[in-house]
Amino acid sequence: MLKKLLAAAALAAMTISVMPADAAKVHGVGCSGPNLEKTEAAIEAMADGDTKYAAEREIAAAQEALLSGKAGICSQHLTKAAQAAK
């Protein structure tokens, strides 16, 4: 377990170091109750289909991460859901 965690941390560090400079300009959606509600409302208004179902899965993952105290992961999932709802 510890080896997997260390490997994941090393991979994340390598990924961050080779990311393009303009990737830092992308703003994610902050993980908060109002942002979750707003994104959920936008997803509800979407037509049924694969995109909507993927966005619903991202919302569920964001809520689970928020309840686990993982705000960064929550923000990542919430950003993906918000992008799908656009």
C-alpha cells in the first residue's frame, strides 16, 4: 500500500513538472455547496445521454471526495462535471 502511494506521489510530481505553462491558467471550480448545487442544476437541464451520465458520475465522485475531506479531488471532479454541462 505504501509503495503504491509513493509511486502515485512520484508520478504526480513528474506530471506537474512537465505540464505546459498555459495549463496553470485553467481555473477549476471550487468545491463548495453552492458550486455543487449550481453544477447539479445545469446537469439536470441537460438532455439524457452519455455526456449527462458522465457528468452525473463526476458529481457523485465530487460529493464523495468532499465528504472524505479531499477538497482538491472534489474540485477536479466538479470541474469536469461543469465542463460537461456547458
